[in-house]
Amino acid sequence: MTTHEEPALRPATHADAADVARIWHEGWADGHLGHVPAALLAVRTAHSFGLRAPQRITDTVVAVVGGAVAGFVMVVDDEVEQVYVAADHRGTRVAKALLAAAEQRVAEKGHTRAWLAVVNGNTRARRFYERNGWTDEGLFEYLAASDNGPIHVPCHRYAKRVAAAD
């Protein structure tokens, strides 16, 4: 049920963790299946997102539409680490609002540039970032965390200048 209601953004709470985990897992699968190493697919299970989401609440802003979590963004230092929108809210204002909130958070932390990684084959995400003023700075190896050590994932590094807080 897609709506064009303006999303309300707020810091995530522990009550949001299950929704964040579900949206994260489903969105991650949509953008990454067929584009990442098998070792990463093996560890990015629904259970793993369920464990990780509560640990990341303080890094997370959620978008709420119609009383339900419609998407979220996670920011660590100058990295926009995760941006995911529930499938039924894609193509609405949710992703753009979350990205703007992420850029603001990076600036509030005193950084003048934000960056993020996009897996090579995720053309939908790459087009979205480019439409929103982000620049593809080229290929690099992202080190995805796992219990057995980092997994090398071929990605594009995107960056955008953000206004530092006064």
C-alpha cells in the first residue's frame, strides 16, 4: 500500500528494531543478490539482521508513514552506512528524506563530505544517489564485517559535499 504521505523522521528506538531488521534484510537481498561474494550471502541471513539491528539503534533514523516504519538510514562518522526503504514505499518521498537526514547528520558531526558504498550491480541505488547530487568516485573494495573476519566486496564509492554545522 504505497502512500505519498510525507514521512516523519525521528531517531530509532529499540521498539523499531524488528521493523528495521525486516526492511534491512529484504532491501539488502533486493540490492545485493547476484552482486556480492557467496561468503557474504552466507552470513547475511534474516537472523543476522535481527541481531545487528538492535545493536545499531543509536546510529539509526527511521522514516514513519501512516504510523509504521517505512525505511531507515544509519550513519557512522562521515559514512552513510545503510539506506533502506520498505518495498511498498519505494518511489515515494521516503528515500530522499532519509538521505537528506543522513547528509545532515554527517554535517552535524563536523564533516564536510559524506560517503557511502554501493555494490557494483545495484544500478537502482546508483541512479538514485546520482540524481541526488552524489558523485561516483570509482571502484573500491568494501570490507564487510563478519564473524570470520572482513569479506571483500567490490563496490563504488559515492561522495557528496555537505555543509558542516556552524
